[in-house]
Amino acid sequence: MKPKKTFEILATIVALTMAAVAQSAPESAPAAPEHYFFYQLVLLRRPANAPQLDPDAEKKLQDAHTANIRKLTTQGKLVMAGPLLDDAALREIFVLKTQTEPEAERWTRTDPAVKANRLAPEYHIWIQPTNTFRTPPESNPMETYTLVLYRRGEKSQQHNGWDPILQDHLAYLRSLRESGKMVVGGPFRDGTGDSTHLLIFAATPEEASQIVARDPFVLAGEVKPEVHPWSTQQGVLPK
């Protein structure tokens, strides 16, 4: 079989694997296809019972939180992190280079803000190409993106890999990536909880809202987009 044809078949299999949301979380993650990795994506939310802190204590905790992010990055465990820039309950995301939730939990629990119950983690399997994330110099500043979290819509349902609406949705996401409108994104593999996809755009929240409004899954009520301004260190993502 010709190498080009082999690559096209692999790409199709990976796309379908990424799109198929399982009935329940697997006991252990299966091996990822070559050149892809089953990262653990952590959504960090502010719990309703989070303790109130005075300004000095909050700054001290934030400094410790930032120092731990640097430590996890230096150790090669954290490949992307960044805060949301609005006042939503979702405060931050981590992408951890591990294929197992227990290991992701151990790493996340080293965070002082998690220990203090200021942030509550939610874990998802997120398949991405291994060359998606870069390690820029620590001196690089932060840069702004728009993060879109898809939540289950009123008409959410299970689909097999060949359902027309799923194929249309996949084709739309591929077009966004190929055109450069979407920097990185894809559905969660585990199929647990209310969150189903994470997409990141090099665009304003208004532009990103208009883009995702045309996604066949959004139009059909399968998912509803939650749009937030977000930032991460410059050079972590291709732009």
C-alpha cells in the first residue's frame, strides 16, 4: 500500500476515534495511534464552597499555584495551561502528558489552589497530534486566544462513526483547522460529564461565536457552545 494512502486511512481512523464519544469512561486508555497521544485535559472550576481569602492570602496562593505550574512544565508533565479571562466558574485548564486519569489526579493534586479547594478538577481524555504543543522559553509572555467548551445540548444523542451529522460535524472541524481559524481542538474521548469538546481559536470571542454557530452539531442542538477569552504562554501553540 502506498505511504500516502496509508496516511489517509490512519487520519480517517483517528478522526472517527476522536469523534466517537463512548457510553462510559474506559477502565484504561487504549494505545493512541502513531503520532497521536491521549492527553488528560483538566478543567479547573471554582467550586461553590471555595474558601474566601483576603487579598494577601489570595496573592500568596496564586504565586504558589504559578510556581507549581512552572514545576510541572519543567518536569515534562504539563504541556499547556492557561487561565480564562472572564468571571466564569471555569477558571483554568491544564493539558497533562499522561494517558491515565489516576496519574493526572496525582499531578493535579500537587497544585496549592487545588489543595485549598479554590479549584476543583474535572478530567477528560483529549486526543491530539504529538507535535501540537511546544515548549517555549520561560521568558515568553502570555498571549490571548478564545476557548470554546461544548456542553451537551438538549438534543444530544449517541452516534456511530458513519452518521451523516457526525460526518458533517467532523468535516466542519477539519475545515476550521485547515483554514487556520481553529488552532487546536477536538472532542473528549471519555464521554463522561456534561462537557464534550474543547476548541481554541486565534480569534476574538465574537468571531469564535460566529464560527461555532455554523457547526452542524450546534445547529442540530447536539451541543451548546460556551465561549471564553483565554490565554496561554506565547509559543505553546502554533499560531
